[in-house]
Amino acid sequence: MLSAVQRRDDETEPIITLAHLDGLDLRRAVDGWHGIWQVDGVAHQFWLPEAVPDAAAFYAASLPMDSFLELRTHATRRFWRALSGRPAGPDYRALPAQLRQWHILSLRALDARLRGESYRAIAEVVLGFRGTKEDFEVDARKNKARRLVAHGIKMMRGGYRLLLHYPIKAPAK
């Protein structure tokens, strides 16, 4: 949430006219103005409940101290950097490559299991297992295939929602 505040007599405080930003999609709603500003491949979102976006002003950001404060703080910092003409920086929510691969493999394993494939067939296709039935019984990929399917089932039953707020974990219920 952005709001116009009184400017001190300091030359370092930027005066901004939000409505003049290139790549801005600004919409009026009953609760104020909502904006999405696309710059350098990053979409920044803001809400102006009281301010007028086409007036030059010095803005302050208000952040609720809830469980998503870390995400909002990072997003606010990236927005401020973009307004200052600097690169926004890395996305706080970017999944590490290993975790992304785990989610991909678990969904592939779940798809195969729902089609009636065995854990061994899943391990052969998804994990590259080659060997006999006896080899499979002692191979670590047997348990990994089971864990992948179990994780895929968890994601299917609503666990995918955790990805929306990654890396913040929802409180246990």
C-alpha cells in the first residue's frame, strides 16, 4: 500500500508521478487505485487507497506485520530499486533448481502412478533405473520413486498452494 506523505526539505527524497511510469497498468476500483508496473521483465504491484496517481508526490509504503511481511518487504525493496532506476534484483521466491526438479519429477511420477504404472516402471522412466526385479528391491531409487509419488499426491491434494508463497511456510493447523 502506497500513500503520499509530507516531504521534508531534503533533496534526496524522490518526487514521483506514478501515472507517468512507462509500462504502467493503472485501474480505479472502489477501494482506490491498483497499479501493475512492468519494467525490465518484472511486474511490480501497488495499491493507492487514498492518493491520486497523476499527482507528483513523495510516497511511503505501509506493510502489515503478518506472516507475509518478508515477501512484502522484499517486493517493496525491488519496487523502490526500480523507481530509482536500478535493477530490481533477484526474486525472493525463486525456487532453487533442485527443488524445482523435485516438484517436476514428483508430478511426472504421480501421473504415471495414476495411469497404473508400477514403482519400478516409474523408477525406470523418471529416475533412470536399469536392472532386474532383485536389483530394484535393494536399489535406493525404489524408495525415491515412492517418495516422489507420495509428494505428488500431497501436491494434488492442495499442497501446490505452498508454492504460491514460497519460501514462507504456512503455519501448521
